[in-house]
Amino acid sequence: MMMLRNWDKHRDIGILLLRVGIGLMFVFHGWPKISGGVETWAKLGTAMQHLGLGFAPVFWGFMAAATEFFGGMLIAAGLLTRLAAMALTFNMFVAVVLKFSTGAGLAGASQALEVGFVFLSLIFIGAGRYSVDGYCQERHMPPLTRSVK
């Protein structure tokens, strides 16, 4: 039992591993989407039809691709983590709705659902100590600002 109590002091390392791992995977998966151009974005954007937003599929597709790629970078770095996690949670929500709407069921939606729960958890957990957000918080600075003297 004593060994398990000592693991709490490594909580921030666990959050770092989670963030970097999932963040880099989303960069990897987002790159072909962001670099795929208009045709790829239009195809991705049709998923929004299942939420009643059938207009501007190229815009929605680009937003989804950018969220995966740049959101993954932000999550990995721990920069604006909660904001990026909110956007990625929404992306995964759309993916789950798409899978259920097209008849893929839980088996087809499970990966997006699982990752969605990871991002939802990061909204509540935050980036942890070993992150840009944590660095700014320790110095009582809002993210992306610095004092000029």
C-alpha cells in the first residue's frame, strides 16, 4: 500500500505522458487532413450534415483538420490545453455522431468516443505542471504573455 501512495507525487509526469502521447498522435493523424487541401476538407466537412449544418463543408472540414493538427500540437506542448481539449472534444463528438448516423454503431464510434473522453478529462485536469500552461501559472502569468521591464 505504501508504494501506491508514493505514486501521487508522479501525477504530473502521468499527465505529461498522456498529453504528449495523445497530442502527437493527433498531429500525426491531422497532418494528412490539413495538407490534403480543399477536396479533403470538403469530404471531412460533410460530417456536419449530421448536426444539421450542411452548408460550407470546406470550411467545416478545414476547421476539423486544423483542430486535429494544431490542437494536437497545443495539447502536446501544454499550451492553451483546456481550450484545445474543448475543440478536440467537439471534433470527437462530431465523429461519434457521424459513426452512429451512418450505422457504424458503437463498434465504429468507439475510438472517437474513447479519445473524446480523454480530451473531456483534460478539460477538467488541465495541462499539469510540466507544460507551458503550468510554467505560466507558476509565474502568475496568463498564457502567451510576459512582463516587459
